Amino acid sequence: MSLFSLPTELLLLLTHNLQYASELSAMSQTCRRFHTIFDPELYSRFANSCEFNILRLVETGNSDAIQKLGLLVTNCLIF
């Protein structure tokens, strides 16, 4: 059985074993299906350490990433 043929639920369980965001990002970039599955999880993890990361996005002008964070940003404490 191929990794690509696993159900979405099992693929999401794999994310719990990925320690670094770069690993999740690499999985997300593998194919369109994986991007659809893993990209929201990647941004969710990113939003969990909001303060520093959002400031960095603003400083670098990365508006695309800020837009992807969407509602996840509202869960952060920004002063």
C-alpha cells in the first residue's frame, strides 16, 4: 500500500509524529492532495507561536502567509 493511497484521517495522524514544521512543509509540497491535507496543519502550528512569527511576517512583508493564517491569527494574543 502506497502512502498516497492512505485515507486522509490516517495521513493527519502522521502529522503528530513530525517534530519540525519543515517536515510538515515538505510533506505539504509533495502533491496537491498532501498540500490540501497538510497545509492547514502547518499554519495551525505556525499560529501557535504567533507573536514572534506574525511580527516577522509583517516585517518581511509576507502578506500571502498572513492571509493564509486567516482566522488562526485571531486566536493569538497580539499586543
